[in-house]
Amino acid sequence: MLNPENTRQDDLRSGHSPWLAGPPRPASAGLDADIRCDVVIVGGGITGALAAEHLTALGHDVVVVDREREGFGSTAASTAMLQWEIDLPLRRLAALYGFDKAADIYRRSFKAVEGLRDRIAQLELGCAFLARDTVYLAAGEVGPRELLDEAILRQKAGLPGTLLDHAALLGAFGFDRAAAIVSPGSAEADPLSLCHALLHVAAGRGARMIRDEVVSFDATAASAAVQLSGGHTIEAGHVVLATGYVMPDGVGSALHRVASSWALATLPQPPAALWPGPALVWEASEDYVYCRTTTDGRIIIGGEDEETDDPERREALAAAKTAALLGKLRALVPGAEPTLGHAWSGAFGQTVDGLPLIGRVPGRPRMLAAYGYGGNGITFSFLASRLIGALIAGADAPWFSHFAIDRPEPTRL
């Protein structure tokens, strides 16, 4: 598990991704006195930025604290495939929790991408956000029969998608696989630009950006506060933990673990080398690869995950993982030129059921958190911002328990 006391942004990612910083980040500074606010958000990455934008829109006085440059940790390592499809397929999630609960989770994920799309349009954020279909390819032990079962369950849940056989898939996208489910409703974006644009909006509404390190937390039924390494205190009505994959002491879950993933972006490709759509592509296997294109014609491909959160090991594996990803790109898209424009890696949080950890921190009523995102990071970050906003307002709903930090570990994996 990553140590919150010594983990820095360089420990969370390596290499260089193709993302741009977007609009200027709001200026951040240290404190010269104690302050008070409605909500203090710890972490200025995409999760903290989405929370800051939403909470300031609701009228809250917000302070965002980050010990380093906002957005340059795990956010900068994201491939920003904004999917509603969850790491665990619907059929497996239904086996764990029953069809009704699993279908409700999937529908909420679908609505989260839709909500993010609408919010970006309303705020006119320049972040290369584009609606995309997804192509969920047969791979490994998941063949046409399993994809048919998945497609039937999705239809029953009211989710969109079409099952393509080998001939239809080859004709439509050029992928030589046995079958695939093609679904609308997902998207892509530049995650760093999106993060900074959201912080810019929040700052325009009065959110304060503090550059300092939180060294202790206090959250009781009556009040909350954070102590900074600079010696000052921020008192607040609520504390929101948006610290990526680094959990502070006293916050944890048996469901959560941290792994590493690798990615690369090619140089711009000839138009004929790119699949039509251009859709987001991922494989229906445990050790799947995923890929997308960019507006300037690059192919981004990622995967080769390892159960390690050791930055030194991640960097030592970089050359071999990059070579493996280029090989998988050649196999999946034979017409692509296997050039290398950018290569990077990063830590990412996972949970055993593929679902995030969002809600009240057990034993600390005024502390809220959002963790454990897997392949749906930004999608679940948007959902987290809305759920946390509702909890701060005193609302509650049965579906909040789907993502509770202290939910029991499923026994049927």
C-alpha cells in the first residue's frame, strides 16, 4: 500500500503522457493564518476538481489543499477513456450482488458519463471531450457465447449495445476477433485540461487553492478540521478526501488495492491505419489491453497491469512493458505504424468488485472520501462528486450503499 507520508507525484506515475495543461491553473499559496470554510477538499487531481466545481456550484465555500501541482499525479497518467462499462462485466457483477443491484450500478455509471458530458458542455470547457462508442472484444476465455450472455443482460437492464459476430466486426472496425459488443454512451477527453478547467471554474466562484501538506485530520459529529505542515489549521463543516490512490492513516478498506499499468501513444498515424468511429476499444479478459485514438491521429494503448505499487519496479519494467504493448498493438491493428511518441505508467486503485469507494469514512461523520476507481476513474469521480454533494446536504439514498467504504467484501468472486 502506498505510504501517505512519503508518496509524491513522481511515485504515482513515470514517463510522459501526451496531455496538455489547458487553461492556467488557479494560483495556489500557503496560509499565513488559520481559516474556516464549508468544505475542505484534500487533493487537487480530477476527483478533487470535480468535487470543487460541483460544491461551489451548490454555494459552498470550498478550499482545495494539495501538496504538489494540481493534476500532475495520477490524473496526468490517465488514458481518459470515459466508459460507463465497468471493469467487472454485468454478468459477473450480477453473480456477486444480484441482477437488480448490478443493473442499477451499471445504469448509474451510464448516467455519470452522460452527466459529465452535459456539465462540460454547460461550462464550455475546452478539454478535447468527444462522445465515443466502445468496442468490447472477445478475448481469452470470453468468447461469443459469453458476450451473448452479457448482451442479453445489458438489454434486460435497459442498456444500449449491439453484439457483432466476426464478419460484422471485421467489416465495421477491422478487428479480427470472434465477436464484440459495440455500445454508445462513452467518451474521451484530455484529463489534465479537464482537471485544470474545472479548478479554474471553482476558483472563479471563490474556491481557494492552498499549496501545503495535510498532516492530520479531525472529524467528529460536530466539526472537522485539517492540520497543515505549515502549522496552520483549516476548520470546515466537512472534509473530502480526494487523494487519489493514497489513503491517509485510519482510512482503509479490505476491498482496495493499488496496482500499476503502462501506456503509450504512437506518433500520428495515417488515416487509413485508424479504425472507424473512432471508438474506445477494450478486451473482455482479466489481463486486458485498452486503446483509443486522439484528435491528432495517435493511438493510445494501455494495459500490461502488474500487482505492484513500487515505483522503482514500475520504472524497471517500463522498457519491457512498452515493447509488449507495441506488440499487442501490431496484433490488434496490423495496419498501424508501431511508432512511439509517448510512454508512461502509473499507479491505479482497484477494488475486488470493480466499484469505487465513495461516502462517509466510518467513525468520522464529517469526513467523506472517494477511492478505488479501476478503469472507470473519471466516470466514478463524477459520480462521487454528486454523491458527496448530496451527503453534505443531508440527503441519503439506498443506492449510496452500493459504493460505501465499509461495504462487506463479496464472497462469490
